[in-house]
Amino acid sequence: MTRIIYILVFFLVILHDNGKAQNSVQPNVLFIAIDDLNDWIEPLRGNNQTITPNLNKFCDKGAVIFNNAVCPAPVCGPSRSAILSGFMPNKTGVYGNGTNMIYTDLVKENATLPEYFSINGYHTLADGKIFHKHATEHGTDFGHWAFDEFSRSRRYVKDNADPNYVTSAKQGIIKGEKSPEFKAKAKLSWGPTKSNFEETVDYRVAKWASDQLKKERDKPFFMGVGFIKPHLPWFVPSEFFDKFDLETIEVPEIYNNDLQDILKPNGQLAFHPTEEYKWIKKHGLEKEATRAYLANVNYVDTCLGIVLNALEESGKAENTIVVIWGDHGWHLGEKLRYLKNTLWSEAVKPPFIVRLPKMDEKVYCPAPVNLIDMFPTLINLCGLPSKEIDGHDFSMLLDNPRHNWDYPGITISESGTSVLTERWHYIQYLNGIEEFYDLKNDPKEWNNLVSIKSYRETILEFKKWIPKYRVKAKRIHFPKPKNYVDADADPALKRDISKLK
């Protein structure tokens, strides 16, 4: 009997030690969000003029680049809400920035991505824009409640443009000159800042992340790093504008009749040029707008480089999963608009790059994964218990980027649904408008094929992916604080994660 007891104790010790060994090698997660970034980065070659050496270097050392990834929604709040909750907009009712996910029925009961990591033994921390902010009854919701540790480098920092060079449609200013003729109901503004690089918001976020990576922890970490640029206004220091010669800037190729074949059921045109597009064309600002966006992309790449260099220098890169993602894309004149929140490729296809420890080559994956797929994939890669959420684990694509992938990329907006594959793109709006594009032969989506009989059977297959139901948007309105960005985070939003699924 004594011998049996000794044997049992021996095996219990072995099992305990194995458990500790598994925990000690559990990977960290570096979760990097970049706001309003389209495919104008060197690894995706969306614009040959772009300068993103840090992203290039990161990918060259080893990463999987998803060149057909889609966002769950084409605007900041709904996209981030889906990514971080694990539930698509039609399940939560979060279709616009006016709906706060924390008040939706599903999110009330379910742990968000960082909360789920915290529940399962990770130390979670973040700075910058990870969740979209909302006004609440007692302050501002920055998503701080979802993290063990939340920093606010953005507080009391504004990247103000130099008034001598600023361009703003709303203020009626072009290159520092103000005139009633320049004023328009458009959201565009850009120009070099009075601040130097070290005084800007995203630099401070990058510096925070760099400092955090130097620390030793007794737990694996899940670190969110949220960069706000190239979100409007396009205000960054002049050194980033100076890298692009205005005279040699090439603007995106635009088809003036691009919207003529997208019709309402009654035969009328479904879309028209936006106020931003008309303002740009009226004042001949195509080159200036293109340069401003390129300058902001180069700026955020420089900030990103601070974080990626710190990761390498920390010695933690060999045990850290890195995901770099944009919350949605952006139009720079395509489809006759300078905005986001459409269901065309420019808005639904953001950058998405993943590096696992030990990766040593750059590969491209054509599968149309959805950014919401990060949730199930990351918890699998980190050995966390599975969770019932939307999205699909794409771990197999990281081993073999050409592995079979049975799902299209679905994007849901307030007005309709986009269903995208490597070859085709189908769009269905709630008002009955439809579009269908052959991306192989028409990558710019200039020719709507929806009325051509020979494509009807193919289109029917795509229609099967349109959600059968949509939860109504649940909006709870609170007045915005006077200093919305700087207002104290609402402490009442902190949740008891032990009660969450």
C-alpha cells in the first residue's frame, strides 16, 4: 500500500510540473490596431508611393500577410466591437458608432477578447485606441473596463496643425488661407503640426508600449496598442509631409462613370459623389489629399517601428504572437468619395498581418479571413478554452497559407452586407440594390455584373451568406462631456469577469 501511495505522489508531482512548464511557455500577444488604414502599405502594394519600412522589415523577417482579409464592419465602432466581442453586428445590433457594445445583450453576458485572456491567466494591458470611445452617464467609456491595466497617453494631447499650412473643408481654409468659397460640409482636413514627433499622440502610445515591453512579468501578457492615425484629421509633423514631393505625387486612378451601373430597383442611380469628393475636385486638391494620407501612413509606420524594435530588444519576440490590423479601409477618390463606411473593397479590406514565434519567411495568404476570426484563433494558439462566438479559427492558414478555407469574408454595415472571396465580390443592400464584381478581371470594381444572366447562379450561391436576421440597434444616448477625449473613464463600467461566459 505504501509503495502505491509513493507512485501516486510521484505521478502527481510530474503532472504538476508539466502544468507549470506549459504555463511558462504560453505565448504573449501583441495586439496592434491601426485606425483607418487601407492597403497603402509596402507589403500590400496598394500604392507604390507609400513608405512603410518598419512594416516591410517586420514582414520580411517572417509573417503571414492576408491580402484578402475583411473587416466585420466598415466603420470604427462596429468593426472593433465585433472583433473584441466575437459577435458580428447583426448579432449585437452595433451597426454605427452611436451604439456602445457594453449595453448589448450578448456583451453583457460574454467576456470580450481581453477579458477572456484575463480570466484565463493573462495580464492584459492597453494604451491608445482599441475599443471605440463612447459617452456614458458618469464619464467616457474608452474600453478601459476590459483590461487589467489601461493607460491613456492620449489624454490632454492634441496634434494641432500649423495654421499657416492647414487645409480644412469645414473651416473653409486651404493651405492656410481662409475664404467663404473654401467652406463645405465635408470632413477632410490635413496639414503639418506645430508639435514635434515626440509630442504627438501615437508616439506617446508607442513609447508606452516600448516601456512596457522592457518589464518582466510573472504572467504572459496580452497587450493592446492602438494607433489613431491615419484617421482624420491628417495632422502629423512636417517631416512626414516632406518625404513626399507634391509635384511628383500620383493620385489614384478614378473612373468618372464608376457609379452609373449601380441602380436602385426603380432604375435611378443608387450613389452619387460625396461632398468630400466634390470639394477636392472643385479646388484641385487631389495631390494634396493623397500626400496627406501617405504622410500619415508613414508617420504611423514610424510609431509602429518603435514598438516592434522594442519587442526585438526585449528578448520577448521568440515567445510573442504579433497581430497587426486595420479596423477597416478608406477611399482616396475611388468610387468618387474620400471616406470609409462603404461596402466596396477599398473600405472592407484592411491590412492584416500575423507573426508567430519561429516564423522566418514572408508569405501571402489569399483566404478571405475576417478580422473577427482573430478571437477564436488567438485563444486556440494560446491554449485557452474554446468559446462559442462568431468567427473561425484560421490557425491552419498560418502553417499553410494555401490550406482550404471554406468561408467568404462577410462585412455588415447599417445599410447592407458584403460577401467577398478571392475571386468574387457580392454586395446586397437592405433597400434591394445589388452589386457583383469579378475581382480577377476587374480588381477596381468598375463593372457591376449583377444584371448579366450568366452570373445568376453564382450570385445565388453568394446570397446564401447574407444574414437571415438583424438585431435592431440599441442606442443609449448620454450627453458628450465638454472635453470628450479627456473626460475621466467611467468607473461604473468595470465588470466582474468571473460572471462572464
